[in-house]
Amino acid sequence: MFARLFLTHLSVVLVGVVALLVIAELFAPRFYQDHINRMMAAIGPSGAALHTDLETGLRSTLTAALLSALPLAVLLAAGTSLLLSRRVSRSVGLLAQGSQEIAQGNYTKRLPHTDNDELGALAEHFNQMAAALENVERSRVELISTVAHELRTPLAALQGYAEALSDGVIPAEDAAARIRREVRAMSRLVEDLSLVSRIEAGAMELHLQTLDARLALQEAGERFALAFADKNVGFEFELPPSLETHADPLRLQQVLSNLLSNALRHTPPQGRVTLGARALPEAVKFYVRDTGSGIDPKHQQRVFERFYRVDSARSRTQGGSGVGLTVAKGLVEAMGGKMGLESIPGQGSTFWFSLPTSGEQ
């Protein structure tokens, strides 16, 4: 690198010297010719013999001065090239070493940030890339660990039922029913994970159309009315007047079902769940409000993450897959909307989402 930088600087020096010589030969003679003529006029005829000597002396002095500066310029070019090559080589070496460690799976590698120029910006961008890769790797490991944990429970149950069936401990009909229940739980988990994967990859196929929000709420409520009654949880509507929204009807029902299932799991008997909607400027806001235990503020920002549970033991025994809210939020955003949460510990939670009223959003 030093050789390339030195040749570059030397080329610039040589071009500069040649340019100065050419410019001096073009413009300097006119300058000192005028001054010599004035001087000769002042001296008189006796100074005519000095004219040629002065002109020659000025030309040779100017040329000698420019040529004598050439070695110094070459030394400066060499010194500058050496300093730059060391600095660039050090930065490139650190970048190469860091890239090699990243390629080997060490996503904790970071480069020192000491300069405030392009090389410093490159190091900063490298560190940002490494941090992003580290987060992705951490998420991958957590996902594998969590999926393995989620599947371990139904698999252990299936093994227990199979052994009980082979030992004749439980009737075949009971074992078959329990096995089907565990298989459905695993199938639901796999389907939810597949759906999350498609949503995050932007490969979700949607069939958007204009819908009546009131009818969509009634359809979702009718599906869950019996489940709320069996748990002795009050269920009520806050239906808007005729209000249209732009959404995929199947996915809208899936979002409402996930929110209602979540409310059903976390609302105790004698509690109450409200399903409703209201108009916003150019959007419709749907909401599911419950009178459960609420969610602590430190958990509210993470409830939409995959497999995140405020109370992991209680939620797992109640049958949640751990990705229902993740799926709901992803579907809402894919349809051009937003989802959020309002919760007060001890008083309940309200999960809401908004969808546009037209396809122009």
C-alpha cells in the first residue's frame, strides 16, 4: 500500500512541478520583461547590456528554485504516503480481522472507533452490522430453545399416553382423545410458527376488500360466546354504527380470535370482556378490553414478541402457543394497520388495533 500511495503522491508532485514550470514560462517573462524595460529606461543607454543578463538570470533562478524544491516535495510525498499507508493498513487490518471473526461465528467482535472520518464511519457501520448479526443469532438460539421447550410438553404427554395405552392403564378411547388433543396443540404451534415466518418474510398473501366492521365483530363474538359462558366470564359488545374498513376478512377474524382467546385465558371467572370498535380519521379502531390482572409496564413492550410470556408457567398450562399476539400484530401491520396495548396492573388490559377505511393507505 505504501508503494501505491507513494507513486500516487509522486505523480501529483511531478505534475505540479511541470505545471508550475509551464505557467512560469508562459506568464513570468511578460511580468519581468515589463519591469526590465522600465529599469532600462531609467538607467539609460548604459544599461542596455544588462538586459540580456537580467532576463537570463531571472529565468535560470526561477527554474533552479522550482527544481530544487522537487526533492523536498518528494520527501514530503514519501512521508505523507508512509503515514497514510500505516493508518489505512491498520484500519483495513482490523476490518479484515473482524470480518474473519464474524465469518467464524464470533458476533461479539467490535472494532475500536478512534477516527472521525470515513474510516471511523466504516468501523461504526461494521459494529452496527455485528450487533445486528449478534441479535439475529441470539434470537435464533432463543427460538430453537423455546420451540424445543414448547414441543417437549406435548411430546412427553404423547409418550405417557402411549405407554399407558400399551399397559392397559387407560381405555383406548380416552388415550386416543388425549393424543388427538396433544397433536392439535403441536399442529397449532407449527402453523403459528409458519405464519409468523411468512409474515416476517413479507410473503403473506392477503385478499383485501371493504368490510362492515360491525358484522366482523358480531361474527367473532358469536364464535366465542359459548367459551366465555362456560368460564362464567361476562361478554359484551360495543358495536359501532355502520362502519367500513379495508382488510382481509379471514385474517381479520384471525386477529380478533387471537385477542379474544388471550382475553379469555387471562380473565378470571366473574370478570368481563368487551369487544368493540370506533371510528378514527381514515381508520377503524378495534379493541378487546378485559378485567383481568393487567400487565406490568416492564412487560408491555415485549408481549408481542414470539413466545414471550408475562407468567410463563400459568400461560403454558392454559394452552397458549406463545405466538398468538405476534401473529396478530404481524397480520395487522401486513394489512396496513397498527396494534398496541393499554394496561393498568390490577384493573385489566385493552388490546387494540387500527385498520384503514380504504385501500389508499
